[in-house]
Amino acid sequence: MSATEIRETLKAVRDAAVVPTVDRVAFARRVRAERRRRTAARAAAATAVAASVAAVAGVSASVLPRDPAPPTSVAAAAVADPEQLVGFVVDGHLVVGGSGGYHVTSVPARNVLGVVDELLVLTDGTGALVGVPVAADGTPGPERRLLPGAVAYAWLDRGDGTVYVVDELGRLRSWRPGDGRWTTQPSPQADLYLVDSGHQVESGPGGATLVADGLRRALPSGGGITGGGLAGSVLAWETTRQLRFYDADTGRRLARVPGQWSGALSTDGRSYAGSQDGRVSVVDTRDGAVTDVSGPAGLDGVAWTGDATFVGRERTADGATLWECRADTLSCTRLYADPSGTLQLHS
Amino acid sequence: MASTQIGFSEFMAARWGPLYRTAYLLTGDRHEAEDLLQGALARTCVRWDSIRDKGAADAYVRRAMVHAASRQWGKRGREVVTDEVPDLGHFGGLDVRADHLALWAEIRRLPPRMRATLVLRYVEDLTEAATAHELGCSVGAVKSQTHHALKRLRAALPDLQLAEETS
């Protein structure tokens, strides 16, 4: 017997261990404690830094002439107007871009789900689901809460314009702009990872499962699930090793591409725009053909804003840049430069 | 469908099970494992926005667990091997072969740092250098811990004829 026996034993024990359900109350308590601890540590560090800066300033004042105060920050800059309406977050607030330029709002925002029927749907840092009417040129109207209370998860099916949420009570609910009421769906039997009209991906101790009418298909973890998306009856499944595409109706695998990808499906599910290993590409979900897009050296937070248009954030040494790319011409345009580096589309 | 990029809640829902299993191997105790994982996930939760590569979040949590466990080893002072295996009752819940169960019982008796070294090397498949980085020790210490772990297991289970494996 070799050390391989130790490996086999440990892996057998690992696989046999009975996984408890998450004690969410205890976990919430741990998170609150961790936040308090972190805040206290930051405050202590800030006090120490302030004290050292004050000390240095005191010394400098005695030997150096007083100079005008330098600018404290470099303002964010619009570089080009987008082809399609786009919403994104800078410094925790919504910015809307359209043919009429950019509008920096005071609306708190964290995740921008997308625009449907001239309503930009987002969640803020408190879990509130908010809608902001936007004109074609990007001019925003007054925001309004779309649902009382907080939501735990939210998804937007851009195909039919349905918003899905899991609310505070764990209920799956849906709503379409224009409809007056929310519809409560059958209670989910497991944690929901992805939802669209007709398909769900459940997440449980045994892994992830694609669920559709008459279908339950286990999904591979592939060394670790990093993301996924549902659109146009296609599931994109991102793991640390591979990007896989499945027919969400039948569970049949359509294609797979090696590597760790991060991206999003187009509304019809035929294309996937994503980033892997410092390049941006468009992938045909039917055969896995990869075509590179020129411009940014990698994008995250990719979101489709039109049939052939997607946006994403490039992190740079100077902060963050929002790009808009076209899947048909395989070219990208730099839209918005944010020196603060807080620009994001999703958290 | 446009959806939010994987958020912490989704990550936790998807990875709770696999990460718990790693925690269980590190601690050898189901309650300690749950406590260790909850603490590491809470740390990860409040730092989620600053983790640029969400694909590496698994490794981030694992590292947090190893670091947290390391601090416990330090608080306990000198690592003492006892004849008592904690949480014996859980053995009944492990559906594994008898020889695996016997070897696991001995692995659980190893000092926590040795056990962690075996877990990182043989389950997480880390190199000696990566294991040293995770444990915050030298490569030599990893080799030494592995060597002594095998020596102890050979002594405890002479019939298994464990051989040392080089990296």
C-alpha cells in the first residue's frame, strides 16, 4: 500500500461526510460580528494614519512654504456615448448612459439587472428592488420600489421581460413591467441559483441541478462553479476548468470550451460573450467556436444591452473602464473611464 | 437572461457542501468543521466585493479556514496526540470501506497541522510549495510533516505498509 491509500481514504471520507444544512441565523450573526470587527480595525487604522499624517504635516509646515491644496481626485470621464442604453454603478450610485450622454444619479445601486420596457431594474445595497424609468436618450426618471422589503436574489429574463426574485420569506415571485401584481411561484424545494421562464438551476449539498419541465439534470462542478446564465433555452455553465453550454429544455450538452470563463449569454442564447485568460471573445453556444474581440484586455460583469451589443468592465492600473462591444463586428469602444475604480455592473 | 454575476449568496449556496467536506477533513469533527467554515465564509462575505477573481473564491475560503485553524493550533499550545478520537459517534454516518475507516481513525489522531498537511497535499492536490504557502511554513516543514505523518501512520497500522511519496 502506498501514500495513494491516504489520498483514497481522505477522498472517500470527504465524499461520505454528511453535509449539514446552513444555519443561516448563526451565519448572519457571524457576518455581523465580522463586519463590526472589520469596521473597528479600519477605524483604528484610520486613527493611526491620521495621527501620523498630522505629525508629518506639523513637521512640514515648519520648513516648507504653504502650497495650494492639490486636487483630491480625478473626475470620472465619459469617453463616448453608448449605442444602447446602459446602466452601471459608480461609487455606489447609478449612472445611466444613452444617446444623450451620461446621467449620474443619486440612486443607490449595487446590481444592475438590465433594461426592459424602458425600465432599468436594479437592486441596491439593502436588497431593495428598484425600477428607474429611462428615456431612449438615457434620461432617467424618478426611481420607485418595485417590491416592498428586501430580496435575497433577483434575475431578469430579457427574453420575455420577466423579473424573478426570491423574497425575504424565501418565496419565488415574478413580475413583468406593465403588470400590476407580483405572481408567487411554487415554493422552491432548494436554493435557486439561476431562474428564467421555464428553467431553474438549483443548488444543494449534492451540487447543482438543472430543472425544467420533466427534466432534472445534475451539473458538473468541474473543480468549482464560478458562474452561469440562462437565456433562450440555453444554459451557460462556468467552472474553474470549462465553459459548458446545455440545451436547457432537454439537458443535452451543446458544446464545451476549456478554461475559466466569465461572461453572459445573449438574449437568444446563441452567443456567449466572455473573458478568459486576458482576452475577450464571443462563443457560439451551438458548437463552441470562439472568436476573439479586439479592444480590452479582459472584461468582467459582462451584460448584453442589445441583440449584438454587450458591455463589460475592464480593470486597469488607472481604475476601471466601461467598454461596449459588438458581437457582429468584433470591435469594442471605450465608453466611460472611472479613476476611482468603483465602476461595476454587478457586485 | 441577464442575471447578476455570481454573488456571495450564490457562491455559498453552490460551494457550502464541498467546502464543508474540506473543513471536516481539516478538523476531523463535524461541529468544528461547521464552525470553521462559517467563520471563513463570514470573512469572505464581508470582503466579497474586493475579491476580484471570484473563480478563486474557493481557494480564498480554504486559505481562511487553514489560517483560522492554525490560530487554534497555536492557542492550544503544544499539539498532543491522544488516544481518544473526538466525535466517535459520527463514524456511524460515514459510509466508507473498513480499511478506509481504520486509516481515517488514525489520520484523525494526527496533530492538526500534520493532518492539514496531508489534506492539502493529497486531497487538494497542492504542491509542497503551495502547501507551505497555505500553512505559512517552509517547504522543508511540509516535507517533515508529511514524513512524520506517514511514520506515525505506519507505526499505528503496520499491516498497511505505507510508503512515502515524493512530490
